[in-house]
Amino acid sequence: MATVRIVITTGNAAFADGNEASEVGRILEDLALDMRTTYEIPTQKLRDINGNTVGSIKRTGGMALPETRTQKICVQCKQKFTPSRMSEGRYCSETCYHAHHGVH
């Protein structure tokens, strides 16, 4: 099992004057968009609207998606497979692809 830890420190100007919730939300929205686009949970620094480092995200434990790609392991059922264009190189079959994306 994996753990994802997100830490955001809200002590600088970007979070002042009632902007704390808005700025935290913006940081998390940007992070979520990156993860949905790349299908990966990054280990990286988080930055406020002014470009200052205000936190971090780190994934520990479990098998990261880059490892599954390198080892040719299906991200849905965790079985080894030969990638094909149909499965986007991350799934062993259309069945696993559809199950992962909630398609019936």
C-alpha cells in the first residue's frame, strides 16, 4: 500500500488577507491536473502564486506508475504483459483499461 503526503505551509504573503483557502485550493487544483494528465504522483516541491516554495508532495510505498511501465505491469491488475497501442502501454487488455477508467 502506498502513502501520499502533501504538506503546505501557509505563512507567507500569498496566503494573507483571507486568501489561505483560495491559494491552497489553487495549489491542489494545479497538482490534481498534473496527476490526471501524467497518471503519476510526483515527488516535488509545491509553489505559491508568487513562485515561492511552500510545501511538497511525496509518494512512498507501493509500486509507482513509472515502475509499472518499466516492468510492463498492468496498472489495473498488476500482471506482466506486452504493451500494445490499444492498451496505451499501461494495461494488459481492453478489459483492464475499461475497468480502470470506469467504462462498462
